[in-house]
Amino acid sequence: MMRVHKRRTSHPRSQRIALAAMIVLVSVTLAGCSVDGAPTQGGKSAAGSGNGVNIRPSKPFVPSDAVGELPGRKGGVAAAMNVVNNEVFASTSRSMKQAADAAKLPFTQTVADGDPAKSVDQLNSLLNNDVGAVYVWDVDPAAQRPAVRKLMDGGAAVFTLSSGPSTMPMVGDQKEFGDNIGATVKKYINEKLGGKAKVVMYNLDKLANIKPRFDGIRSALASLPGVKIVSDVQWDTANPDSGFTTMSTILQATPDVNVVIGPDTVVLSAYRAVKANGKDLNSMAFFGQDGEPEALSLISEGGPYKATYAFNFAIVGYAAGVWGADWIAGKTIPSLTIIKPVLLDSADAIARYQADYKDPASAFSKRLDKYLQPLGGISFKTRMNFWNENNPQ
């Protein structure tokens, strides 16, 4: 349960003067006996995590059971989510909790529901509640960045999705991801549609670190003279029905649209709109991202939902939980983790993916390199060596 911050009561002038004098005395004492980054009583960081380094971690992460300086934070680990209104998002938090439970650590989930101010308040609450490691889903990276830095300065490890700086960014190579999606769609259009298509794309361009994915798709489609993107729509992540609404409108203006691309949640919503509007679904081709269960079911049936590329977020969340626990224990963790997308376009590929999705602990221990590429190394003792990069890739 979150702590409630009580409103301060006013003090008489004499008490305020005495209080001010005490604060000055304590400040002078701390300044005289600590250096930048050194621990104070209780193991908390007195002077933050420094300015980081400008070199991208590139060497493979080497796990170690060696224990060094402890952060001394007792509040466990947390998942600071944007939304949990679909299985992909929910699996991240759920798997992180699974790892926290295995490590016998408290676990907290917060949900911002697309509200940057709410996210910042929640991150500050996690700091005040002494949480030792936090996975942070992007809501508004620029707005979240100061709160992320406060957590880092307080000794917590922060794992950010796609943005930075943080203790360990967990990112996909978004340009490569987009190129792969674009190549898959381009191949389908050439082989099945004679090189001609009218395309609807749902994007996440408002997230600067994700935008290269969609630029990659656009570049691939631009190489086909017979392809026209009739609508390039910003996905409203807070509204799971946004695809239905926008697709219904698009079908009125362009009834012969025949390809839809975007994250699974919004593409599935558009799929339902096509069905509701009486258009033959088999005249369409849908290409998703994220590996939503409903999308996987449709792909396995061999119908108009052709493929999805998925980051296995169950394993991402489990890894965040394991490495968060290691940080709290004074161990070294990766300083950058690359999340690898997996093409899911057949029943066999989906079966292998789902087995690991349902058992992230086993996948983490036996097949981690299929889904994640951990790089570098950082611990509480070496926390000033975080990669100081706003757009880690």
C-alpha cells in the first residue's frame, strides 16, 4: 500500500528559526563527511549517481555471484506501467512479480493510464517507499526523466523501456525492427497482391524512440510504386477501441483498403471494425506487432491475420525482476539490454514462443539469447557508469 504524505503544519517563528539552523547544521555535517556518490547511513546514496558515461555498452554481460556495496533500499521491486489493458503489457508486470516472489522481495505495480503527470507522481511515490529497482514503461519520457533520475540518485536501479538515460535501458533496435516488418509486408504485397495495395498504418510516432520502427516500415513500402498509405494514424494507447473507430471512418472514405499494419491491440480493433462493416476479411491482410494472444490465435488459423513480430515481454519482465533483485543484493547487472523481435507467422513458431511466454523462468535460464542480448555491467558500487543517452538503441 502506498504511503500517504501528510500536509505539514505551520510552526511558530522561533521554531522555524531553530529548524532552519538544524537543517544548516545537518547539511554542513553531511558535506564534511561524504563525497560524491558515497553512501550515507542506511546505505542510501548521498550525492546521486553522477553524470554517467557517453560510451554505449557493447561487451556481452558476464553474470557473477560476487556481492559488492549494497544500495540499502528495502522496498523491493516495482513495475511502473503505462497501461495494463492488454496481455502484452500485463505480462511484463506479472512476470516481474514472479521473479520478485522467487527472490522473496516485495513487489509493487503502478499504472499511469497514459497520464504523464500521474506517472511522475507514481515514480516519486516509489522513491519515497524505498523501492530498490523499477521497470519504467514509456508514457512521456521527457516528463518522466527527472523522476527517473531522482530514483537513480536515491540508489535505485531503473530499467527504462526504449528511452534513457537509466541504469539499464531495455530497448529494441527500432530501425531494424521496422525494416523487418516492412520486408515481411513488402514480400506479401509483391507475391500475393501483385505489388499493389492501399495501406492503413497505426503508428507510435509520439514516442521519439519508437518512431524509427515506423519510419522503417514507411521506407520499405515507399519502394513499391503500387503501394499507397491512405492513412497513417497515431495510436491512442489509452483507448483499446481506437482502432475500431478510426478504421470505421477510413472504410467510409476508402472502402478498397486492403492492408493494415500496427501494434496488435489496435490492429485487432481495426480487424473487428472491418468485420462489423461487412467487408470481406479475406480480401484484407493484417500485420501486427507485440504478439497479442488473439492475434496469435488468428495467425494460427491461417486467415487474413498474416503475422506479428513480438518482443517476448514475459521474459523482459522476468529479467527485470531477476536483475532488480540482483541490484538490491549488491550484484552486477547488465547496463544495456537489447530486446530481440521474433517473427510469428505460423502455428509452429507460435507454439515455441508461447511455451517460453508461459514459463519465463525456464526461458530466462535456458534460452535467454533468443529474446534478449544483455550487454555491459553495472552495480550499485559502479552506478555512476550508466550510459547517459536519451535515445539508447
